[in-house]
Amino acid sequence: MAVLFGGRSAEHEVSVRSAATVIAALDPARFEAVPVAISRDGRWRQLPPGALGRVGAGDPERLLPLLGAWAAGEEKAAEDGEVRDGEPRGGSVALLPAAGAGLLEPAAGAGRSGVEPGSWDVVFPVLHGPFGEDGSIQGLLEVAGLPYVGAGVAASAVAMDKALAKDVLRAHGLPVLPFLLVRRDEPFEDVAARVEAALGYPVFVKPANLGSSVGVSRVGGREALRAALARAGRYDTRLLVERAIPAREIECSVLGNAEPEASLPGEVVPHRDFYDYRAKYLEEGSALLIPAPLAPPARERVRRLAVEAYRALGCEGMARVDFLLHRETGELYVSELNTIPGFTSISMYPKLWEASGLPLPRLVERLIELALERHALRASLDLYPDPGEQAGPE
């Protein structure tokens, strides 16, 4: 199994942590992990054979320095995982045409790393954010004819775009908060007037295409709005402005293809104003309540809406569905779907499934099974029909 990690997005470090968790959860008797690091400048490099064994592949904390350094483009990754003289080195991976093997082949002149890309049985793209979670990698893997974990091209692209996703959810009758989509180059006075007329303050400002709460701000007035738009505009040209409510943050994990299932819901209690990037990854103090302290009817409503949202966007494999529960009215709103949710030690997606009776090693196995199942189903379709067959009877 090729594990793609790192990547060119602002969530590079989170991806490295997630990959370490996924690799550590694999049963070595059933799976051979082939870590493929993608650097910030877009270079693909397989780790050398034996590197995982030297650091202890079953321990994500020991894997982190090796994976992080390799994704940063350093050959001598970590003291325990360095490439020693006389041992095979990892090979660069180039995106080249390859007869009968898809698009992924070692670059000309690069060292061979023991496992050729053409021999990958399945790919786990542990890539958060743009260039990984937005349908781009999924499209490449579809063209290459490789099975992969997670949602397909269309579902990945729509879920990544918060504005498009909300439009689809709303069209399916699912509850979403009022929002506006604005362009980064719109005159500020025009944007402020639109926001104040349609939403009022406070509001959240977000890049339309990003995750892990990168570039997200909560603002309570016009001057703060100006700064928040500039901040979000560093990451995207399309910005989402959404009404802020006094809310509890509820999350639910969904797993499956044609018959998806929802986990027990959990609740995030941030120690900051909201669950931003610092609260998620850099600071301690936020609490994850698993299961969420909800009455049974509310718990089942979360699970039902999670599956409905998953189906509305056409997701397969996995997704984490995030909700906002109004503290005063009890109204529940779908916030967003993450088609490649975090797999770090503090991530909700695997924690919720563990609380629901599916431990991490079995969860990873199930995701691989779902990837192979979907690939086999697609392979059974007639993707190249004879034009003559489409003419119909005379």
C-alpha cells in the first residue's frame, strides 16, 4: 500500500502526522507500507526499503522524524532512519506515461527503492487540503487505474469547496447556516455592505478551499472583517463569510460506500474562542468528549444527518461530518465534510470509530477493503461503449 503524505498545502505537517498514524496501524503480516513523501515543492520520493523497520514502524512517534524529514526533501532523515552507505536509497517518483502500469514510475536515473510504483495494489492518500483532498490526486489515481482510499474526484472537489458543498447540502434539504461567497478582489466596502445586510455580526471568515481551520477568523465588526478577509485571502481567491452562532461543535465519522454507517458523535470543547489551528495542533487545553453528551434523540439525528450529508455529496470510503448545535434553540446545522479527515493521535475520525467498536487497525483495513471494492465495481462498468450500440433501433 502506497501512503501518500506531505503535499503542497498549508496542512503539510498535519498530513505527516496522519501518515505516521496510518502506517503504524498497518498489520505487517498483511500489508507492506510504501511511504511516498510529497515535498512542498511537489517532488515525490519513496522511502528506502528498511527505513521503517529501523525506526519501528509500529510507533507513530518514532516514525514522525523520519517521515517529516523525508517530506522536507532531506535524504538523511533521522538518526535511526538515515540511509547508510551501501544500502538502497529511496527513489524519486515522476509522473510519466507508463505502458500498462498507469502514470506513476520511478524517475529516470533515480535510485530504485525496492517496490516499483507499478506494483502498488492500493493507494492511501493521507493528504489534507488542496492538491490532495480536492479531487486532484484522486483524478491522477483514476487515470493511473489505481485503487485508492477515500472519496472520488467529484465528491472530493465539492466537499473541499465549502461554498459548493453548502449549495449541494441546501439543495438536498439539509440545514446549513446563512453564508455569502465573496471574491478576494471585491472592493472591501462592497463586501462589508453585503455582509452587514445579509448576515450581521459576528461572522466567520474562511478560505473556501482549505481545512484544519487554516486562515479562519471570527469577527465582530467592520475593521476586524477587513483583517479577516486579508488573512483568508492568503490561501484562496474565494472566501466564505458565514453567520456565527453560539454553538457546540459536534462531529460524526462516516464509513462505507453504497451503505455508509455513522459512528457515535463526539463534541469538541475548544479552549480558545473556536477550534482553530492553534487549538487543534499547537496548544493543549481543548477537550474531545466521546461520545458527545447528547440526549438519545439528538444523537440519532446527528448520525442520520451525517449519512444524509455524506450521500448528498456522493462520498465513498470515509468522511468526517462537522455540525454546529445552537446552544439556545437546539437547532442542528451541517458545517462541512472532510473527505480525508485527520488521523493524528488527537483526531476525531479514528477516535469516534474506536469508541463505536472499530479500533484503528481494523478501521484502516476496512478503508482498504472499501477502496478495492469500489475499484472492482468501476472496473466492471463499460466505460468505453461502442458508439454503434448507442444508436438504438432503426
